[in-house]
Amino acid sequence: MLWYDYIKKTGKVPEWPYKVEYGKEKVVESDVLVIGGGVAGCRAAIEAARRGASVAVAERGSVKRGGQGGAGVDHWHGAVTNPCSKVTPEMYTQAFIESSKGYTNPSARYIIAKEGWDTLRECEDMGVQIRDEDDIFKGAPFRDEETKLLFAYDYESRNCIRIFGHNIKPVLHKTMLELGVSIYNRVCITSLLTEGGKRGARVIGATGVNTRTGEFCVFKAKAVVISTGRVGRLFNFSPEVNQFSSMLDMNLSGQGFSIGWRAGAEFLMMESVGVRGASENNYVPYSTGNCSNTYFGTPIVDSEGREVPYLKTDGSRVGEYGEIFEPEKPEEGGFYIGVGVGLHQPIAKKYRLPDIDPDIPNKIARGEYKLPLYADFTKMPELERRALFGLMIGNEGKTRVPIYRNYTRWGFDPDKDMLLCPPGEPMNFRGSCWWSGGGKGVLNSMSILGSGYLTDWRLQTTVEGLFVAGGQPVNGSGCHGEAQTTGRYAGRQAAKYSRTAHHAEPDPSQLEAEKERCYAPVRAEGGIGWKELNSAIVRIMEDYCSQHRSENVLKLGIKRMRELMANEGSRAYASNPHELGRLIECFGLADVGEMIMEASLARRGSNSALSFYRTDYPNLDEPEWDCFISIKLGENEAETSKLPLDYYVREPYAPTLQENYSLYGAFDA
């Protein structure tokens, strides 16, 4: 029975269904602790367990379907060593370096390129279908007849693979159980434990609160992997409407950043905050007509049937609509990267897909095209249409039920129907992802772009014993396949580290201080709730850390955030363990907000690659500031420093990607 049905039937709010035991300790000991049970965390746990380590996983939701990739996946980036690929790991990594102007994580990108195909093949061994086994797409230009692999975006270079991944998370979950991984669901991790309780010392575990029972969990470990995903709920928050961006989920609270910040780890690109396609008024992903990402290549027509052309990077038209699926070869040495890989800057020309005519807003304004526009699936070749609306929409987690199942039940038939693109102001059609706030005349939301921990070639942070995995918190990384690959790699490294590390007992004073902090909200009286506190944090970030920033405003924003947490935050009230977990997440969001504003203060120069603009330092891309800003929490205040963009091939590292991978990343016995 649903919550509202129960209230309607009984006339009262249901009682909390679990026994509440605030403060009761549960102690878990393992060689490796994985924080976050999404696809990156699952692969970290599987790999560490396969290498002989005892593994515990702490997950905010439920591991079986939790995380951004929990409901399924339709295509896998980074599998460049597959037998059909014409892209090398060096080519793949260089494409990201060029497209991001160096503001990425080339060590992680190279690891992804070297191991992405192997990671996918292991998924196949576990029970995920990655080939066209039933010959549904036999003869299609995107199919390799020998391997039966199906490719997306670039049918010539063949570096991105379409898969039937609707069951990928249950398969990973089953494998974890078979390997003896201990899973702890509904646990909000609140802090990292460090040796001697000292900031910056070796990480020896973590603490958490069970969001059903209120129990206090103490995880002891020789190595810890953080795989908690991106940061959401920081610049936009409206859960009763449509959350903020339906591409992100409510559990992306920034805890993975906050706990590392408080433990003394260093972070990069925290100042990289820009406009993303997200607002509280956006549509469900892929629910409206567009031609971005999964819908790439979908014909777009206006209300009178005029076709809106796709253009190459040189401005010439990509033939007729059937020919978009047999695209011209990219520039010499180039290939198509695709969409959804953590690149928020314009992709370099020789790696950029053809796109819809960029002058379409002006042409709409002049009346050359009549609104509304439509995505006309009927103009697509049959196998392309079936691959898009059957394979991809039918296996991607965010679309399998809300779009594929529901639209089909309601009578939508891509063989004969078009999909309406949301009409609105002409300028809302700059770009092709129109469901994400486009067409509604609403200012899109801000979000951190590419931020994450500073890591070495082992994906170990600057704090010993702490590793990271995933599209974030690994800085500059990307999507589902890339998250699984870095998870697999980090799990291997954590298991190796744990062989020579020792267990250390947590510092009693650190535990007691964390208990006091965590349970303060259940003792509070008359304070605000977590939603009010979250909304106040969002308001501060919107007001004081917009896309155009300045020293005075940023300093005032930090002051406002600290005042909020010292006053309303200290009196915030939780009536049950679920609300307590959400409040603890709000405390973490405030930390991340400060991190962003402190890093923004440290970068005294506007930077186009980071979507970073200082009104008091308006000169764009000055050489002095062509560098990373590293930030960490010192004894009392934030400490920042500059780091060269090519630090990953400078001492103490080797001068090439391959040499470093061989030294630090290659498989051992």
C-alpha cells in the first residue's frame, strides 16, 4: 500500500516500521571497504574479492538496483581494445586531452581505454548480453557480422558498443554474493576514520548511520574505495516537482566528497561549475523529441514537414537522413567520441559528431521553420529505428520503464509516430537535448563539472589507503562503462594495498565526536527539517556562486554558509532515521559548497575550459592560470596550490602513459 493510500484509508500517518536504536554500535571489519554500491562500487568489490580480500560494501540505497546505473545501460564507452576497434588507448586519451584543453584526468582515461573492453567482457561472462546473439540486427551497418557486436555513434572506428544491459546491476549483485562480499544497505556514511584520528593520516575505515534503525556503524578496513557518484541537490532542489535534473538521483548528496574533505584529501577542478541542461521544470529524459545522445541521428522536422539538416563540423550538410547513420569519416586522425562521457566543453572538431543546424534558433525566429518541431522516427532506416527505440531506449535505466514500457503501452509506435519537441523561445533550441529544460524558457541549473579527488596512477588519493572510482569522485571521468572500469581497477589496487597494510583501531575520541555530530538532530527541538536546510543551501549557492563570480560575493557566500550551518543547521531536527540520514547529507552538501567557493577564490583568472568566470579577473585564459587548482582542508582553513596540467607524466611518474600504466596499473598475480 502506498503512503497516501494508507493515510486516506486510516486517517493517520503510519508508524515507523523499524526498531529504532540510535547510538547502538555495529562493528564490521574487512580488508577492503567500498563506500557506494553503484556500478563502480560493485566492480571494485568484485575485483577485490576475486583477489582474495575480504570486502564490505556500504550503500545509501540498495545495492541490487542502486546507483545511477542501477536500472540498466544501453551503450558502453571506452571499449577501444575490442576486436573491431580502430582506436588505440593513446588515441582515446589524447581525444579527451584535446577536447578538454587538458582539464581532465588522463591517467583515468588511459586506464579506461586499456581495460574498458576487458571489463565489459567480464560482464558478459557474468550474464549480461553484449552481442546480437539472436541476429536481430543482422546486416545492419552498425553490426560486425563475425563478433555480432553492435556499435553506436561511429560505425567506422567502432569504439562504443551497444549492449542489452537492462539486468546489469542484478548480475553484478549476484556475483558479489557468490564471492562472499558483505553488503550493508541503507547506510549513510558520515566520516572516514584515520589513524590516530588525525586529518591527513592513513584511512582505516569509516562510520555510518543506518537510515532505517538509526544504528551507528563502525567499519574497520585496511583500504577504502569511495565510489559515491556525482554531487546533486546543491544548485537546484525541488523533490516534490521533478527533483532537479532527472538524469541525477536524490542520493547524490556529495557525501563522498565531504568525508574525504574532512579527512584531508586533495581535490581538483572544484571551481568548475557551469550551466548544465537541468532545471526543476525539465522533462523526463528522452520523453520529448530531440536528437542528442541516445537519440543521435533522429530526423527532426518542423510542423510543415521541412527537414532540419545535420551538419558536419565544417558546416556542410550530412546528406539525406538515411545517410546520418553512415556518417562521413572524421578528420584525419579523428574519430567520433559520442555523448555522455564527462566532457562538458565543446569537443574538438575531429572527435565531434555531426549535429543539428546550430543556426536553427535564428531560422525559427525568421519563420524559416515553423514550430513545433518533431522527432520523425519514420524517416529512419528500419534497423536504426529498432536499435534506437528498442535496444537503447529499452535497456537504458532512465528510459526502460518511463519511456519504452509506458509509451508502448499508451500506443506510441515509432514505425508511424513522431515525438513532439517542446516548443518555446527560439533560443531554447541551441543544442539538441531539448528535454533538459529546453523549450520551456527556464534558466538551466548549475552543476559541478568534472570535479573530483586528486589521484595517482593507482587511483589512490593523497591520503594513504583511500582509493576512488566512478564518473565522479574520480575527476574528469565519465559514464557507466567508464565507472565500471575504474571501479574494477580501484578494487584491484585496494586489494593489493591491503595485503601489506595492517588493521588499526579507531581513535575513541574521533568516534565519540562523530556520534555527537550525527545524533544531534534527533535531540533537537523546534528546528527546521532536512528539506528546508537543503533548500537554504541551494539558495546560497545560487546567489553567491553563480557562473560569474567575484571575491566579495564568494567570501560573503562562505560566511553565509557557515552562519546557516552554525545556526539553523545546528538546530535542524530529524524525526526518524531516514530524515537523520538526509540531514547528515545536507551537512555534507554545505561542505561541498564551501569547497567550490574556496577553490573559486583561489583561481584568480577566468577560464573558458572550466566554464569559470571571475568578474574581478575578466581576462580569459591567461597562461598563468592554465593549471589545476588543488584544494584540501588544513588544520583550520582551506589550503590551495597550483598543479600543472601534465602532472601525471611528470616526476615521480614516468614520461608516457604506457610506461605509467605498466609501472602502476598492469595486472599482478
